[in-house]
Amino acid sequence: MKLPMPTDLADPEVPINAEVVLKKRYLRKDKSGAPKETLKEMYWRVASAIAAEEKKYKDSSCTAKDLARDFYDLMIQGRFLPNSPTLMNAGTDLGQLAACFVLPVEDSMDGIFDAVKNAAIIHKSGGGTGFSFSRLRPEGSRVGSTGGVASGPISFMKIFNTATEQVKQGGTRRGANMGILRVDHPDILKFVSAKKRESELNNFNISVALTEDFMKAVENNDDYDLIAPHTGKSKGKLNAREVFNLLVQNAWESGDPGIVFLDRINRDNPTPAQGEIESTNPCGEQPLLPYEACNLGSINLSLLHDPQTKDGVDWEELARIVHLSVRFLDNVIDASRYPLDSIAEKVRTNRKIGLGVMGWADLLFLLNIPYNSQEALNLGERMMKFIQAESKSASKLLAAERGAFPAYGESTFGKSNLGPYRNATTTTIAPTGTLSIIAGCSSGIEPVFALSFTRNVMDGEELVETNPHFEAALRETDSYSKVLLGEVAKKGSVQHLDHLPESLRRVYVTSHDIEPSWHLKMQAAFQKHTDNAVSKTVNLPHSASVEDIRSIYWMAYEQGCKGVTVYRDGCKASQVLCTGDAQDKKKDKDEKNVRERPDVVYGFTQRVSTGLGHLYLTINEENGRPFEVFATIGKSGHSITAKAEAIGRLVSLAFRSGVHPREVVEQLEGIGGEHPVFREKGLLKSIPDAVAWVLRTRYLSDTPINQSESNGLVRPACPECGATLVFEEGCHICKDCGYTKCG
């Protein structure tokens, strides 16, 4: 039961950008789509709903009333935020609060399509899903019940992908999936290349599950067996090093697939009696058993800077936040209404939570520590060791009040007499894309993507936004000027500005300034003291070689990571600017770069009145972006019909070649014709002008698009607001409106 809202609650203070994201994605809406709650009401809705679960425990050391205020203060101050479904759904009729789920995919038609149905239910409720397709028999295998042949994992993944496309999560989040296949599955080569075409499996992240036997075979250049899962028998051999090289090559070309180290994950499985872990959630940081879910939350480290302490960190405050956050997340388990009974049972058996961090790069700025330094690695490891220890302490205290998680006795903890604990796991470094926007800090443990950038606002006005810590450092060194900020905004970095103090350039580094090995070392430092896994992208410059990625993959194995995602800037076809250096750098790529049409696309048809009759404009979309256009017009003669068709074909070619709607609108808008007509706020001058009007209305909202150029590349634009998308924590994220492709 939700607690009544006190009249003396402090008002939340959030950045302007955060307010936009909250209103667009988190506040409850009325039937017209307008917000029907304030920011204060949203935070109290969440705080009171989660604190109310305290009433279930008669031995609780807290009262629901006091705890609600503590939770409220934590969130409005940006010190801790739970995962997005909790912010969206706590205290609502939907009440589904978990972010990540893993579903089994059995080797039968019933099992496969049960998984499709269950995934759709989860996506509708606001969660993302992970699957292992390793149980499915390989393509071409005999199916005993029908005498036919199996179509294999890749074929069924396409069905999951299409189903995901049709489900809009709670009106705010698009479904996201992780697809995993064991490296010893006979269809592994097809899987590795499954996302070579960008139109394929666009609702999936994919990762290959590597075993230690495979990695040893790579090291020794040995062959290894491919095992048919339905028989357990060998279906042939492959050379391990050649397969590993193919993985690396595909990751260099497109960023997919990632890798997960399956044996390492299962060594840390706290409840092995309940089965093996097969898959992770969509961004890879949360390994889960089949039918398991996890509730995640993140602490904002940037607010823990205290210049009065010896090392600049308020460890006492961090301990307080950890204990409150663990109690919050444990209450979320009780408050959540899970989409399937089997999930509710598994979640409440193991009670896994995942407490992580954000604002790490900001804290390093405040401490004047370079991200790419041993000092940063040492502090990161110490920080996570502290959070791990305090989260276990908090879980132990909860177990004393409420009892251990039901499977504790058969867990690795129970057998080693550790605990008892309330939760089978307590820590995860999860993606914080939209959460970090709300908190006004850097994402997760990622370095900042840019120190300064240009945002386009209304009426074509450009606004330069700058990292506040960087701006303060400029002022302290008497280096600040608006001209300088404009120079920084062009590349987002200061490494090319030799006139700035070396000490400043050393500390204020961005993701592309940092050598890839330092990205991986930071991931490994936090992984040492994290129960689950770490969401982190190893960003590489466009010039990175295949060998660079091979080194990162091998380093991840050697340093104890549970998986790794690499992203070479500009590796996606839609990012290529076919001029200047970028064209020379990508001679190995197809110069034409026109995306092929998928078998199925979905869109809409809009009728527009023109001076030549009704224009029916059909726009089919892919990932929320226009992919193809068909223009037909009635009762105007063959010549007009042909011209309309020609416009549609040429616009379609532009979209399939990666041209942004903004550029198409700029070319077509304002073209005059013989029979202009008035339309709402303006004049439609011709058929091309009408096409531009529909595109602007649908995709641009009259807001100019910011396409950030760096090193000859154009980064993809947000399909919702047009701002530049950033790739970090394993997914594309818009820092302006909070859009993320991974849900």
C-alpha cells in the first residue's frame, strides 16, 4: 500500500536534460500522453511503494514511514537510482520492477514458441530478455517426430527478433534481447556471422559462450569437437584458433559478436544445485539461471567526493548508501509483480540483487586522477571491494531480520558456512545510460565520451554544453574561454590542444583518448569484487586493427573478466561518411553501402491533400528510422503518378544508404509547384514538399539534427530526437532524450 505523501518533502533538483528524460520516459501519463504526476510525486510513488514492503517483516529495524523518506532523499539527491522499470512501474497497476530476465529455449516446437510468448510478455512489462540457443539441434538434423529436418538456432532467432519488433515495452521501451550460442555448437560459424548484415537480428545483441577447453585449444592451435546438443555426440571438428580469429574479424567489422566466458561464470554460480547458467541479460552484465530475473540499482560515486578526507572519498557516506540501497533492492523483489509464475518462484528462491555504480569518471576528475592510470585502477578495485563487503554486510543484517534466501542451504555460501545472506548475489555493474542522465553524472564505470559538445536547440540555435568538472578545471587554470570550448566541442577532446596545461590534458581524457588496454584493465579491476559481471565497452578508434581486438579478447580472458564488448568507432555502415579520410580508411568496405531489404518491415501510410489530389505516402521503418518510401497519388494522370513513384524510389535509396531524414527534408522542402495548397501552419507547394512535410512531422519535430563528426565519421543520430548516439556499456544511448536501443 502506498504511503501518503508528506507536505514537507524536499523538491527534486535535476538537470534540465534529466527533466526532459523523466517527463518523456518515466512520469505516469494520462490517455492523451500528457504527464499526470510531478517529479516529486514520481519519486514519492517509488519510495513509498518500496518502503511499504517493510511492513511484511515484524522484526524489521526500520519503519516504512521513515524508510520512505530515506529512499526519497536518496533518489532526489541522485545518490542512488534503481533500474528503469522500478522508476516507471513501482506503485502502479503494472508493478513489474525487474530489468533483466533469462528464459530457456527448449529443443522442441512447444519449448521454442513458449519462449517467444514469454519474451513478448516480459517485453510488454518493461524487461529485457536473454536466451541461450545452445540446446537447439543444429540445422539439417533429423526431427524424429516428423521425419523432417531442423532449421537450426539462427532460423528461430529470426522469429524471436520479429516478435520483439512488434512489442512496445510499456509505451516507453523497445524490447531488447541477448542471444548466446556455445562455441562448441555445430552451427557456431553461422552464428558468428549472423549480424554481418545490419538489417539482421536488429533486436539482438549476440555473444559466443567460450569454454576454457576452447581457449586452451586456441592457445595450442588445436582442433576441438562440435557437439550436437540433442545427442551429445561429436558432429565434427574445427580449428579453435581459426574460429577465434573469425570472432575477432567480425567484432572488428561490426562490433558483433561479443564473448562471454561460460565456465568462469558458472564457477561463480552461487546456486549450482539449481542448474547451470546459460545466458545473460541483453547488455551482458547479469548472468542468470533460466527463469531468473534480477533487480538492479546504481550508486552515484561523483557525490562521494569529500576534499576533507585523506583520499578525497567519503567512505562513511558510501557505507550508509550501500546499506540503504541493498534494503531498497531486497524490498523491490517483494514489491514486483513478475510476468510469469515460474519467474516469481525462481526470483524469490534466490533473491538476487545487483548493486552497481555510476559517476566513476566524474569522481576521478574531482580527485585529479587520470582514468588511464594505475592510481585509478587501484582506487576502482578498492572502491568495489568496499561496496562488495558492505553489501554483504547489509544482506547479512537483512537475513537476521527476514531470513536467508530460501536456497541458501544448498548454495555455495551455505556449504562453506558464509552468511547467512538474504541475497544470492548483491553486486553488478549495470548500464546506467538514462539513469546517469537523471543523476547528472557519467555512465557506469565508463570514461566520458566527450568533454564538450554542441547541441542543436530550437530555431537552429547551437548550444555548447561542457562537462562541469572540466569547465571548473579550465577556470582554475585560467584557460577558460568560449572560443576554447568551441574548439573542444569539435572533437570532444583536448588532446590536440597543446596550449592547454599538460596536467589538465592528462586528467581530462575521453573514451577515445584512452588506450583500449586501459578500458579492459578498468573492467577487470571492478570485476574482481563484483558477484555478477560488468557492463563496459572497450571503445577503439576507427584505425584500430584486427590484432588490437584479438589482444583485447585475450586480455579479457587472462585478467578474469566474464565477458567483453568491443566497439570500433565507425564500424557500422550507417556511421560512415564517405568523404575524406574515412573513405580511405574503409577501402575494405563495400563503397555502395546500401542496406538490403529485410523480408518483413512495418510502417504506416499517411494521406496528405495536395493541389494534385490526395497523396498516399507509405513509410516503412527499421529500428524506428525510415527505411523505404512509397508515394502514390490518385486521379492525376500517368505523368504525376510516375513522378511520385520516382520520388519514393530515390528517397528510399537515400534512407537505405544511411542518409538522415534531416538531409532528405532539406533537399525536398520548399520545392515549388503549380498547385500549392494550405496545410495547417504552412503551405504545401508540391508533391516533394508534401513528402518533406510528412518526414519532418514524423521524424524531426522541427528540431535540427546534430550529427557529430569526429575523425571523418558521422555517428548515428537518435531516431527520436536526432541527437548523436553514443556507444557505451554495450549499447547505443542518446544523452539528450534517454533513448536506448537496448531497452
